[in-house]
Amino acid sequence: MEYVNEIRDPKTAERFLNKLKEITTRPWNIMETCGDQTLTILKNNIQNRLPEKIRIIHGPGCPAGVTPLEMIDKAILIAGLNDVIFTSFGDMLRVPGSKKDLLSVKSKGCDIRAVQSPLDAVKIAEENPGKRVVFFGVGFETNAPENAMSIKAAKLKKLPNYFILCSHLLLPPAIKFLLSDKESRIEGILAPGDMCSVMGYGQYIPIADDFRVPIVVTGFELNDILHGIYMTVKQLEEGKYEVENQYTRAVNCLGNLGAKEVMEDVFDVTDRKWRGIGVIPDSGYKITERYKAFDAEQEFKVESQEEEESDLCIAGIIMQGKITPPECPAFAKQCTPEHPLGAPMVSSKGACAAYFHYKRKDR
């Protein structure tokens, strides 16, 4: 209870805002990299409470937003097969593919189920031996351990009918990619506490060194975010570029060693395509050869056609932090949460949906 009071206390928030006013002498652009951070920033109107010189840039932090179009189409093709039960987190059902989404396929009678965990999908496979059960394995480092454990559980139970369509992404290579862009305006980064609770923050140290950018691992409550921004600006004002950990109650440098061991057993690092951004080297996971019997891509061999995004959707530019959602001509007009043109308008943690719901316009 003491932690809850501290991280949400309005007086503590005002103290951080006053400290920021005291130390900020020039303009700084800081990127947050997680959908939960985006939601907290917009929900609490943080941008407009900060000193005018500090600008928050929203990065590619929502899994639904960066899962590639081709993988959504592949999921739709697999889900349409008669002997398949397709399972997924609920927000992925409405992510638009090139022509339709999983929810519209479900409405046609296909057996598509929203689940809370891949272990729920393992149970469905146990209960339906005559069906092939597929779980849509998306997300960043936070989701990967549970998905890896579901594969190990299926192997232990000797289930021949459980598969994962793997589209896992790794954030540090994407941050390097964005910082390498000559047009990048990023001068400081708030790293996501949930991912770092799994992986640790050691992987960010060479990025901070190479690009001379301070990186602060940050939690998701109001005062976590303000504290993280304060730590970042303090480094910028002092000419430092180190990795610091604001989220000490949940994160250490090494991360969760047990979770990492399971992931290293089940997954190999691979190049991955990010929706709206392109292929980023070594930025994702694939199922290793040892567990290929559980790989949906090996089992189904479906190929989606190369399709292009809607001409009206510029979500890729938004997720690279080059513009904010209200600057998109289609925002809140042709593109709404009820009729999303792009994935960031689907999940409540997507930048476009968060802007839509909280009606914020950054200065």
C-alpha cells in the first residue's frame, strides 16, 4: 500500500514537475517505448504539465501495432482451416490484415477464441485431440517466457496438436534502428520496466554508449514516469549518457535468469519485420529446431500474399516518433477504434487509440 500511495501521490508528482522546471535549460526530446507508458502519459496529460522545453515522443511500444501485416494474414489463413482452433489475446482479433481481421473471420463461423494465456490454449489442445490448436504468439520480451513455457508444457504432455504462430519481437534492436536514422530527434529514452524485468537492462548499456543517449528504465505509474523523465533530463543537462534504473522495485541488471533460460532453450534470435517500419536485424524470436514440431509455420506452410497498408494510414511514421497521431489526416476521421485503418488504433495501449480516447494534443 505504501508503494501505491507513493507512485500515485499528486504531491509527489508536483515535486517532480517543479524539479524539472528547475533543471531544464534547453529543449529535449525523450522517447517512451511502451504502450503502458503511452497510456499513463496521455491519461494524466503529462506532456502538457511538463516544462515547455521537454517533448515526449511515442515509440513502437504496442505489440498489436508492430506485428507485421503478413503475419496477421497468415494467422487469418490458418484460422480459416476446418480442423483448427485458433487462439489469441483479445486485442489481436481486431488488428487489420490486408483485407480483413480475425474477428471478421470468427463471425463467419471459424473457431477463434480469445484467451488470457497460452497455457489456456494448451488446455484447449488437451480437451480437443481431434483439432489442431494454434496460439498466436505475439509481443515483446514480456510475453515470450510464458509462450516458451507453453511449448515445454505441450511437449511434457505429449500433445501433437498444439502449435504457436511465433511473431515475437525484441525492443533493443528496434531502439538501435531508430537511433541510427539520420532524421532521428531522440535525445533520451524511457525503457520499459516490464520487458527489463525479464531481460534486465545490461543490453541497453552499449546502446547508450554508442549513441550517447541516456536510457532510464521506467515503471508505468504517474510518478514512475515523472521520475524517469526527471532522471533522463538530469543526465541530458549534465552531458551524461548512462543507463539508470528508476524501476528498482521490479528490475535488476540481470533480469529473470530462469525466464531467460527457458526462452534461450525454446527460441532462436532472428530478423523480424516490424509493421510500418520494415525488417530489423536480430529483432525477434523464432522457434528453435529442437521444438519445430510446435511451430505453426512448419505445420501449416501457408503463405500470405505481399499486401500494402491502406494509403490513408501512416502508422509507421507515428511509431517511429516522427509525428503524433493527431497530425495524421485520417486520425479520428476515417480512422477510429471502431474502424481502425492501422494497428495502433486497435489496442487501448496503441498511440493512436490512446490519443483518441483521451483527446490530447501535444504542444
